[in-house]
Amino acid sequence: MDIVVTMTRSEHDFDTRSALPLRPLLFEILLLLHQQERHGYALMRDLAESSDGRFSLGPGTLYRTLKDLRDRGWIEQSEARPAPELDDERRRYYRLTELGRQVASAEAARLESLVREARTGKLLPWRKSG
């Protein structure tokens, strides 16, 4: 008889580098949720705006992606709600988890390193501060 042991990862033993590189859509969602909690429709609208239309998602694609992010433990549904007169009770609000913040931060550092390499190799100009 074989014994199968199922182990779950805690936030403490997850190596964020193992999740990298992130798909651009996932990174954009994590960035938006880092700024503030949002409901699905606001995420669709804000994604299209912040990406200059690169991410114009329909509800099906968005909610599959949100489910994937929840399953990874990077986002969670928020119980906080705006005042009833400003809200629709059908809306689900999402927020970044600490693990999601760590993954987004690791991806930002990875991208920053790539940009630095591009500048060192003179693919991109160095920006002057000031």
C-alpha cells in the first residue's frame, strides 16, 4: 500500500523567484491591486487604461485569471465594502496578499535589472536625474 503525502506551501517557504518571469497580464493585475483593492469591472477598465489598450479583457478571461491568482495565493477576495449607496452587492473585491506583494516586488526587481543591463549595453540611454 502506497502512502501519499500532500504538502502545502506556506508563504514562508515559497521562493518567489520560482514564479518568475510573470506573464505581463499577471504583473499588471498585481500592480493595480498593490495600489488599492478593486472589483472585477474596475480591474478590466483600469487594465485597459494602464496598458494603453494592450489588455482589453472580457469578463471570462479576467475571472479565470483572478481565479488563477487566488489559487496561487497571490490575491484574495476582500470582505471590505464601500458604503452601500456607492456599491453593487454583486461585486467582488480583490486585494493583494503578502505573498502576492513579494512576487510582484521580485518581478519588478527582475525587470529593473534587465533595464539596467540594457542601459549598460547601450540599448537604452541612461536617464539624467534632476
